[in-house]
Amino acid sequence: MKQITTVVRPSKVDAIKTALVAIDVVGMTINDVRGFGRQKGQVERYRGNEFKVEFLSKMRITTVVADDKVEAAIAAITEAARTGEIGDGKIFVTPVDTVVRIRTGDRGDVAL
């Protein structure tokens, strides 16, 4: 099993959810986050004044998938989130040793 953590533009969350559900990846957690990457923020204008916003609003989507669905999930997320501009986001894939469904005690892939 792998945990896929994705940091993307807030406007892309619904498209990513739809793309993941279409390939039978269910169960995800989303969080509002702020940060910056290579773009290092952006300049905003308010009432004629310029100011730099260093930490941009992003969404973090976390899901755990079986090993055989990792590449399909990455492809679905990439396709749904891509605009071609700086700030599209990142995908991080990390190993997961075990998953336990608290209600039933199921472990491993059946707990997903």
C-alpha cells in the first residue's frame, strides 16, 4: 500500500475527487494548507497598493491505495490538476506498512 499526498490548487479538488472515484479510489482526507514552492508567492494589489503574498492557499489531499492502483491514481491526479502553469502542485508517494479499520479490525487492503 502507498499513501498519496497531493498539494494542489483549491479549484482542482473536485476534479481530482471525480477522477479518483472513477478509478475506484475511495476514501480521502483534504486539508486547507498554505505554502510556496518555486513561484515564491505572488504580488497582489489592493486599493492601489501592492503587497506580496508569500504563502499561497493550497489544498492537501491524502489517500491510501493498493500498490496496483498507484500509477493509475498518479495519472488521474496529474490529468485532473494540470493547468500547465507554475503552482499546479506536487504529488508525494510514501509506503504504508498497514491499515486497520477501527470498526471491524480489518487489516491491509481489505481495510481500505
